[in-house]
Amino acid sequence: MSFRLFGIRFTITVPFCLLLVFMLLVDRTGLMGWMLLAVLLHEGGHLVCMAAASARPRAIRLQAGAIRIEKSGRLLTRREELRIAAGGPLTNLFCAGGGYILYGCTGTPAAALFFAVHLLYGLFNLLPLLGLDGGTICYLFLSRRM
């Protein structure tokens, strides 16, 4: 399925929908809802950093295992690319800090789960593997050195 919203082309693939429905049906713990929130906030962090760099997304593609954001317009500087790549994981780590404080104040299991999901998702995305934000950050640092 493909549609345009605010001039951005959104594509949602069938495997993405099937995986999402399967995971929501199988999940008995409610962890999937927290994970979806972490993913949405993560991608929102990238989009906020893109807006700060005056870079507009051309397309957003939701596919099984990944959400791809295509940039349009001018070429970005290395520093802008670094900010955009780091924006998602930093958003998750910031949310994890808020969840930690909330858990310390309330002691609720929901706050602990919020903290844990955001911390793990943010750290996972910082792994230096291509396809993850950490891989993009490493590539940008190494390409500058060479």
C-alpha cells in the first residue's frame, strides 16, 4: 500500500503488516506495545533532526524488520548526517532516562518496562553494524579519516 501525506510518499509492505499483526496477536505481555512506542519515538527523533537540518523526507517505507527514510533535497554535511543518524538512538536513551526517573519515583512495572525497552533499543541501534544507526555513524567517522 502506498500513499502521499504532506508530500511524503509512505509505503507499507504486506510483510510488515503480517509481522506486526502476528507479533501483536502472539504477545501476551504487552511488551509489543512498548516496543512499537520505542520504534515510533526513535524514528521521530530522526525526523526531528532532519527538520533541524532543513532536510525533508521524500519517502518513508515500512517493511518487515526495518523502517527506511529517504532524504530529498540538498546534500547534507557530514555533521548533519551524524546528527540525523544519532537522533534516533539519543531519543531512545533520553526516554530511557525519563523512564528510570519515573520508575524511581513510582516503582511501577510499566515505568521499568518503558526504561528497559528504550535503553535496549537505543543501545542496539548504536551497534556498529551497517543498516543500524551505529554503522552509519562509524561509516561517517571512518570516511572522514580516510
